[in-house]
Amino acid sequence: MSEEYRELMQQAVRELRRARERIAELERRDAARHSPAAVVGIGCRLPGGIEDPEALWRFFAGGGDAIAPAPGDRWPPTGASEATPPGAFLDDAYGFDAQFFRIAPREARLVDPQQRLLLEVAHATIEHAGIAPHTLRGSNTGVFVGISTADWLQHLTQHLPVDEIDGASGPGTNPCAAAGRVSFALGLEGPSVAINTACSSSLVALHLALQSLRAGECELALVLGVNAMLSPWTTLTFQRAGMLAADGRCKTFAAAADGYGRGEGAIGVLLAAGPAALREHLRRHAEVLGSATNQDGATAGLTVPNGPAQQRVLRAALADAGVAANDVSYVEAHGTGTLLGDPIELQALAAVYGAGRAADEPLWVGSGKTNFGHLEAAAGLLGVVKTVLQLEHGTIAPHLHFTAPNPHLPWSELPLRVPQQCTEWSPGGRRIAGVSSFSFTGTNAHVLLAAPARDTVPVTAPTPPPYVLPLAARTPAALRCLCARWARHLAAHATLPFYAVAATAARGRSPQRCRAAVVAAQTSEAAELLQAIADGRREPGTCTGTAVADAAAPAAGAPAAAVAEAFVRGGTIAWHERYPDPFPRLPLPTYTFQRSTFQVPFTAASAAPPARQVDGPTTPAPGATTLRARLAAVAPGERVAMLAGHVRAACARILRLEPGELRDDEPLLDYGFDSMRAVELATRLEHDLGLSMPFADLIDGATMQDVAAAIDARWAAAAQGQEDLLRHIAAMSDDEAARALREAGDDD
């Protein structure tokens, strides 16, 4: 063989190897482009006080109906000739735990309640997955939010005095800030987008999240949807367009269908890329197999649905998921309850999913809108969560208000069935379902879900019991509520393996200032001990405390009781060593937010005021001249305490809190002190004392105690050798005294 021939053969081998590698890479990319994602966490806040998936499932399975008259204090009198119809309303749409998210009360008052709802539901969704939210800071976790209404901006335009507009008004009322605020609060650095396609917003958000996961932009994606009815005008608009049912109920697919009823709330799901879910041993509630979106295009009118377009989006989703139409056994329909829209949707479903379907295997169709009304921007995600819960329980929930079928459909010819009671989802084969969401402006979306193969994560306890179950909260009241909530849950689920319960609590929750821990050997015992803490009783095996800086960590191999004591004092615990992977991450109770009502009241005299106004402290601030005179006269050792009181009063005025609600040893950031508030505080202090404050002293993790100590040091420096000047300060005007102290400091 000649050298030339040998070289040609080697070149051919190299090219063949490169071609195979390229083919393998293309196959991997194609597989990734169609790979499923896992639903690993669920959160919600819905009418009827529903704030967790377990309560939501009980509501669906029990045929719950959330429709009720509008709360009397929700809307001002409209003066309209017609009465506004009932709807599904939150118990407290304006309630929010501002301090937990480090948002100043004066800012929280102006932030759209929809953004507030999203923050709480986002946090709960992550915790439900058994992930400690603080561990995601700096991660490429994505945030995809469906939000469409601007009722709050309309409300502020009508009722907020012009002189109360400030820098928080802009991001607080702009829907585009909804996703960014969640990313900012949780420190998430993946894609962050707010989507507004009206009624299909949240399902389009889920579609985009799935694409982002497949493209490798993120490994976790937080998908959220929200809707709040904060102004009567949107309801009146839809009512006068003939869209709303008189009784506020969606009588979907029924002869009595006369329009839809409006609903509100927030929904969240946490999606994980398949490899990430397996690697982190996350519980997979369902799999998202595929999705698609499209547009109706030109129809008889902007709000008129397009049946062929709906068929196309169904087929596109099936192709994306790699699923045959006959494999789908349930569809959560858009189903608003209109005589025009319902027949178009059902005929599209029959055309795509009904062809060749056996008569004894009909396609079940239902709609959660019969329970909660139409949540508009959040409706698609509510349908997803309902379907996920049905997949988990192997049961199809009843579809309400279906006393007689819509007469405009040939029901005997359609391979469709509407469940009117809890129906067993046939265990034969894999359970696969579709979820549809359409927009009145023509944007359609469809998603396919499946029950996952059940994870079998072994409970590998490296040590015998007892184990430490730690809990933490922002305030003592929140901690007691949290302990009570866990006690109820564990008592109702006493068969849960306690090692997994303790491990999820330890590694799936973020540390907070107020802490409790119980040492137990089994779940029922832990439930009793947690209830004792909630009741204020100290029992053997329980301990509570407040975390302090530099608390000692327990010694290596310390017994459970010593670890519990160290935790409540603030010691750093190597939980990953005590509870190593793998362990089942259980869906356990999430944080109990301590909400206050933040509302801009109606200007109409006849309107009822909100439950609590956050208008600012009643305690007057001491005059600046009096303060300087007192500082000049007081002994140096007492000056810091006096300054701390002044700083506390100044911060309370800025935050619109009472001074007693602030702690001198907590960082200003924890009270929502951002850069704007720091500038305002610096301006106040300079006016009062004539001392300039470096920005870092006010915002870089500083407490009010730290600020007081920094002022004291500057006061002492300015006063050195200026005793005669200080004796005359009390007689000077504020501006004169400030100028004199500033000049004295400059001279030094």
C-alpha cells in the first residue's frame, strides 16, 4: 500500500468519524427539542381560601363552586344601570406580607396586587418542590408570567392623590415588571418575561418555558399566571359586550350557557428539565410532553374563534409531543360557556382526537371554569394544575352546571363525554391529557401532559432515629402559624416516612430569624410536638429561639438534641451531611405569610374603607433643633441610644410604619430600604444633624444601630474642639445649624 493511498484511507476514516459525531449531535439536539419537562412544584392562591394543591384537589373533587357576589368593599359604587354579576373573588386581594419580601409598606401600597400575589405564589411553588428558595439565588432559573389586566393602574389614576405619586408607581403598575419583580426578589438570573395574550397568556407562558428548557437557557422554569378584579370597569365592559353570564357561572357545554363568569387568583408551576429533575431527585407530579401556539388570523371578527386554527394547534402539539391522538384520553377545554365558542371548540376536539376512536373509549372533556369562573390570564395554568392533580390521583373531577347538553352539537355523533361526577381515569396504559387555552384576540395554545413513571427514591437513613425537623419564619407569629400548619398536615399524613419529612424540612426551606425544631422518631410524634410549639407549650423534644450572628455550630456527630438547640440559636448546620441525597422530596406545607392590607382607598365618600390603612406613624418626630441641643448636652456614652431612636423615627416616617414595628438590629434592607429610601434617609439626617452620610452606611447591610453608631462617630469628629459652637446650636435655625456643623466637619 502506497503512502498516498494510506493517507487517503486515514483521511476517509477521519471524515467518517466527524460525520458520525455530527449525526449524533444532531440526534441529541432533535431529542432535546422534543424532550419532556417535569412539573416538580405547584402553588396557588384562589377563592375560598385555597392556598395549596391538596386543598385545591379537594375542591375540584368535591364539585366546589367558588362563585359569589362581589365583596362589598372591593369596588366603589359604579352608578351603572345594571348590577355587576357575581364572580370568584379572593378573600383578601389586597393582603400581602411586604416585610417578608423586603418591600417598604409605602411601596407595597402602590404595587399592583397582582404582582404581590405572584411573589407569594412563586415562593410557595418553589417550596412545594422541596427546594429552598435561597438556594436558587444566582441560578439560571427562568420566570414566565401570564398577566393581562391593568385594573390597578386604572384604580390609582382615579383614586391616588397626585402628590402621593412616587418612584414606586411606575414599576408597581406596569405589567412588564411582574416577571422582573419575581426574578429580583428571588435572585433568579434565567429568562424573565411577562406575556400578555389575554385569556391564553399563562398557557403561552408555559409553552415558552418549555422551549427555554429544551434550548438549555434554563434548567428550572417558574411559570405563573395571575388575574385580579380590582376595578368594576373591566367587568362592565365585558358585560355590555354580552360576554358575561348573569349568574356569574360558566355553564360550559350546557344548553344553559349564556356567557362566562369572571374569576381571580394566582397559579404557579415549577418545571424542571428531565435530567435536572432526576439528578436532584425532585418529585415529578406530571410530565409536559409538548406544546404549540398559533393565531386565528382573519375571521368574521376579532373575537370570533376559528375552528380550523384550533385543529391546527392541537395537531402541532401532538407532533411536538410525539403522541398519537388516540393516546389522549382527557382534554381540559378552554370552555368559557358561550353558545358560539363551545360548539366550535368541541367540534375541533372531535375532528382531531375523535377520528378512529373506539366507541368504548371516549375522550373525556371538562373545564375548571365551571368551578372558579374564567381566570383570564391565569385560566390556562389553572387548567394545567387541575389536569396534573387528576393525573396524580387517577381521577377525573366532576364538570359542573351540565344539566342539559348544548343543543347546537350532535352529541350522539361526537366521541366526547363530560364527567358529571368523580370518574376513575382508566389505569390501562399511560394517562395522557391535553389542555387548551384560547384568546379573544385569536392566540391559541395547547399543551400535552402525562402521568410520569412513579419515582422510586429510596429512603436511605444514614443514622437511626430520632431526627431533627427544623422550621423557621420571619416573625414569631408566622412561626407559630407555620408549626400549626405542619402539625395538622403531619397528623393527617402520619404514614409519611419521618426521615424524608425531616430531610425535606431541613434542605427544602430557607433559614429565617425565628426558629423552632423538634426531635422525634416518627411523623405522628413530630405532629404532636409541633402543635405544642404552636400552642406555646415547651415539651421535651421541642426548642425555639431567635437566630443570632456568629452562633456556634454543633460539633461533628452531635446528637439530634444538640443539633436542634444549635439550629434555633442560629448555628450553621450541615444538613446535607445529616440528610444526604438521595431522599424523597415531599410536598409539605409552605410558608405562612403574615399579611397586612395595602390599599389606596376609594375617594368616593360612600365607599367602604379597607381593613387597614398604611398611612404612616402617628408618633411625631422630634424637632431637629431640639435634637441637636440634646446631643450637645448628653454624655458621649448615651448619644448612640438617642441617635438610634431618632433614626428609628426617621425610618418609620419613610416606610409609613410605627417606630415600634422596627428593630434596631435588623438590616434596613429587610424593611424594603432600597436606594431611593436610602437617599431620602440621608437627606433627612443631613438636614437634622448637618452630617453627610456615606451611602454604604445606609444600605450595605446596615442596621439602624449601625447607622446610629456611624452618625455618632461623625458627630464626635465634627464636635471635636467645637464645644463653644455646640453650646449655641440650640439657638440656631435648622439650616444655620446644619451649615455650621457641615463647615466644622469640613475644617477638620
